[in-house]
Amino acid sequence: MKRFFLSTLLIFCALLAFGQSKQDATTVKFMGVPVDGTEEQMIRQLKKKGFEYNAQQEKLSGEFNGYQVDILIHTTKKKVDRILVVYPLTNAEIVSTMYDNLVDQFEKNEKYYPVHLEDAVEYIPETEDIAYEMAYNKKTYRMLYLQMYDWDTLNKETMNSIHAIAAKLLADDGCSQDDIMKMSNKEMAGYLVKAYSIWLGNNNYVWFKINEDNGLYQIVIYYDNLKNQAHGEDL
């Protein structure tokens, strides 16, 4: 009974901590469409969103987040595992502003939780010459996020996985049962939040970066369903 109470309390605290938006499944989504299924199914779904499909170039085009973009679909073993949103090419100064605006939009969107990588660039300083940095210092401009789910959409198997990760985190920190019983709500929530982030990171990423193409620059956003990607099973 005590263990059930602790698990329930952890979930409740984590809900308060995240304030997530409600989604209906635990698969990363692009404009509400799960990044899953066949390429043909994905094309049909995105055409319903107003995108036009060019069969010869194997891409969709349309408006996204205020820009005319191209949408590319990547598959592994005939299952969609990545959607790429390719912004238009522009100069270094404009793409820097676009990048900063996109970071700001993701940071303010409660559906996303930032992953703080060592080489992540949250904002580009106004005085920074990204053309020079990318060409000579091989600097990468990118940000990585986890797409959040509402707890009541997670099935029992998923919840068990998250609890198992939390238990391992507690064990790795040398926490005994007595230590756990003495923890504050905030401390317990912290472990579940971290476990949830690890589970998310094993299943989906949404990230974006600046690409260079013959002296011009563009932003590409990646919606990755890691479950559908190759994991060495063909080796």
C-alpha cells in the first residue's frame, strides 16, 4: 500500500512540475500526425493538413510556422521514423534571427522539454558570425527537445518502464527504502521527472539545426520516432 501511495504521489508531483499538454498517444507527432505508419499513410495525412505532394521530387510543400517549407519523409523497413521540415535558404544574418525565434517558440511551448547538450546553442549572440564559425571552427547550431505526453495516456507497460528507470536512479544514488520514505514530495518528483525524461529520450526527439548550402543557410527541424529507427538488428 505504501509503495502504491509513493508511486501515485510521484506521478501527481510530476504532473504539477511539467504542466503538460494532452496528447492521445506516446508517439512523436508532427502537426498532430503521429510519425509512424507507412510513407503513403503519412502523405495522405499531411495532404489533409494542406501540404501538396510532388511525386517526382518525393517531397511535400506548404506553409509551416509562417514559412513556405518542404517536408521530407524518411522510412526504415517501410515505417516512417523521421519527418524533416526544411526551411527556405537565406543569408547568415536572417537565419540567425530565425534560429533565435525558433528557440524562443520551443522554450515557450509546454509540449516540449529542452535537453541541455554541451554543444547546444540556445541563442546566437548578435555579434557572432555564424558563417565564419561554421566554416572554420566547425561549430554546430542546434537544439534538442523531448515532446511531452500526458500521464493518463501512458499505458501500464510504459508506466512500469518509467518506474523501473526511477528505481534504478534511486539505487544508483544509494537510496535505501528508508531514504525513499523520508524524501520530500519535491525530491521524489525529481526522480520520476528524470526517469520520464530518460524514457522520452529513448523514444522520441524533436530537434533543429542550421545547415549550410553553397554560402546560404537554412533551418531544418527533425521529428524523430526512435522506436522505428534501425538499432543494429540487421548487423
